Amino acid sequence: MRLILILSLLAAFLRPAALSAQESDDAVLRDALWTRLASSKPPARPAVGLALSGGGARGFAHAGVLEALEYAGFPVDYVSGTSMGSVIGSLYAAGIPVADIWKFGREAKDLKIGSDFRSIKLISLLITDRLITPTHINDFIEGRLGGLTFDKLKIPFACSAMDLRTGEKIIFTEGPLPIAVRASVNLPGIFAPVQYRHRYLVDGGVVDFIPIGAAERLGADWVLASVTSGASTRLPENALMSLLQVIDIRGSLLAGAAEKEAGFVIKPEVGDISVADFERCEEAGETGLVEATRRMDAAREALLIYAAPKLAEKL
């Protein structure tokens, strides 16, 4: 009997578009099942993870994705992030309202975060033979996450970094939150490595652009990935910006393989926004909101199909 119910649920999603009555019945069934799923908690339904990619300023598109997910009542049980995704993800996991995350994006220009990138002269790095400390970025993180530890978050969270000595992917799930996020956004070859315990850590986007495995490690059964899409169409302004763009392109190449591991992928097209365009964070967020809203019905359907066996157990 349960098998028949499961097959009926799947048929409601996979059946070609029908006429009037049948189409209406399918829509009613989908809405009823979504209401049941959204109001349930694991293990009555699959645990849902949200993986946020890197991308610098482009990654602020995740704020728009979060707004769309909240508006749709899409469940999020676990959050993981890399680089900019770790910043947005940690703020959300800490219980900061999406409206306030948007506010941070609007204030990014005044906070001078972009100056940590644009004010760097490559010649000065060569002359002094020293990497720099991203003061404005660190101040931003400490000012909003200072004093927090992973176990105090509203939603379980993980973020990725890389051990510069070994190339090993490091996934943070415990301990102090600010240093983990700082490590995850710490661009290699530009910013001095973050020293934590016996490791020297840099941006996780080099090895884990979309941290799907990190969400699964937390306990997610099914993962929705938000991934910045498209390389910037503008030529880099200087040698340093060229390096940033190469890092971003490398991350995008890694993303191609990682996307296959996700239950569903939302890809805001932010190609015209560069990694360091922090004055355009709000624009990136709006792109994420539009794309996530456009794809929301498909995301719901993908999760419902995956969850059909568990939902059928309660029918």
C-alpha cells in the first residue's frame, strides 16, 4: 500500500501537463504535500541543508536567495558556507534577520571593505615581501560575530578553509566563530594566513567552492546550493585584480563538479560584478532574489520528490 502511495506522489510531479481537472488535482496534491513538509521537522521529513558558495562581493547574491527561501517557507535545517558564503551563512545561522543582512550589504561601501582589495598595490607586496592583514574585513566580522561560538548559533553551521601547508580542506563546525569565518574569506597570496592552533589557513574557495559535503557532515540529507554564476566580463584593473579573478574562475571550475552532488542548485547570474565590487553588493543581492524566486517552484518540487517516501509514511 505504501508503495502505491509513493508512486502516486511521484506521478503527480512527473506527469506531463494535463488538462483542467487532472492538472488542478495535481496542484492541490503538491500544495498539500508542501504544507505538510514545510510544517514538519526531521526525521518526519529529510533534513535540508543550504550550501552557499564563494565569490567575494558577488556572493552577496546569497542574501537575495535567503529572502526568497524565507518568503516561500522553504525549510533550512543546516547552513554551510565558503568565503563570502561563510559570511552570509554565519550571519543567518546566528539568527540575524535577512533584512539586517541586506542592510550590511547596503553599508558595505561605507564600511570600506572593498578598500582591502582595491588599495593594495602589488608592487608594495613585492617590495615589503609581506602579505597584508585585511583590517576592514576583520573588523566587519568581529563587529558582528565577535564572542560567538558555533554551539551558540540558532542554526547549525559549518564553513570551509584550506590549510596552506598541506592543501587540506578544513571544515569548521565548533569553536570560536569569527576566526573560522576570517579563515574562510582569507584570500591566498594576498592576505596573511590566519593562524589557528597548528594551522595556517586561507580561503576555502580554493578547495571547496560549494561546501555541500560540509552541510552533509552537519546532518543534511538533501542540500540546496546557491552558487554565483558567470565570470566578470570586465578586464581586471591591475595585476592584483587579475589574481582575484583567476581565483574566482578556479572556484567556478570546482563548482561544476560539486553541483552534481546537490539536490538542487540556484545560480544567480552576477557576471558583471567583480569579486571586489563591494559597492554593488545590493545589486548582487537583488539578482539572487530574482533568480531564486524564479526557481522556487522547481526547488520545492525537487525536495518534495526526494521527500515523497518519508511523507508517504504519514499518510
